[in-house]
Amino acid sequence: MKVHDVNRGIQRSKKGRRVGRGLGSGRGKTAGRGHKGQRSNPGYGALPIFQGGTMPLVRRIPKRGFHNAFALTVVTVNVADLERRFENGEEVTPESLAAKSLVKVRYDVLKILGNGELTKKLKVSAHRFSESAKEKIEKAGGEVTVLAGKVPCEVKKKQKRQQKAATAEKA
């Protein structure tokens, strides 16, 4: 094999095969689907788990637990991490935590936990605080600011209705 043979035949966007274009094309008449049978019919599409009428393995295996698709993703940071990464008098925000690589994933809620000791005076902003974290930050002379979290859909709907009612009264 030579270097110029490595990428031979590899195309970025390959054209699809045009089937059912006459007998001379090699894929005419039945268009590669064979004669009769379920798969030859137009509109056929079996699920990827289909096992020829047998109960699929996916459905035979017992299911355990529960996954809440609507649950908020909570990221936690300990007071000890703040002590280690921030200087005295600095402001701790979600952006500054990301800049200092304390939070590396996407999240909905940032919670500060009270694991460790804090001696520096910090102004900490987060969505939630544990009681011990709040106590330690304030004891060190720092300040705690609770950020607004995600607003539930029902609350947004209620606010929208109130705004409509207020504009209707003005008009």
C-alpha cells in the first residue's frame, strides 16, 4: 500500500444508490427488495428491537428504578474548595467558579455545601446553600446571596395571565 492509496474510495458525501430505474441498472424491478414478503412492501419499517415476533430482549428484562426527566441538575461545591481557590475579599459567582474549574459541567442549580473550613471573607452567590455552609461563610465575615433558580412552567403561565389581566385593565 502506498500513501496515495490510503483515502482512495472514501468520499465526503456519497450519492445514494438510485434503485428502481429499469432492468439495465442492476437494481430495477423489485429495487433490491426481493419478491413478496413483509419487507418488500412500501412503508415497511420494523423497530430495531424486533426479533421476528418473539418477545424482544429489551421487554423481557425486568426494569428497576425511576428516572425523572424533569429533575434539575444540581452541582455542588464545598466550602473547602472556596477556601483553596479564592483569595480573601473575592466574589464567588457561578462564572468565577467555572473560570477556576470548580464547575465543569452544565447545570440548573448551584449548591454550596459546608464540608471543610473557611477563614477567608468571601461574597458567595449561588442558588442554594446548606445551613452549615451559610453559617461558615457568615462566621468568616462573608456575605451570602441567593440567586433565582429556574422558574417552573406553571409559575410562568400564572405570571403571563396576570400581565394580560393588568394590560386589559389599563386599556
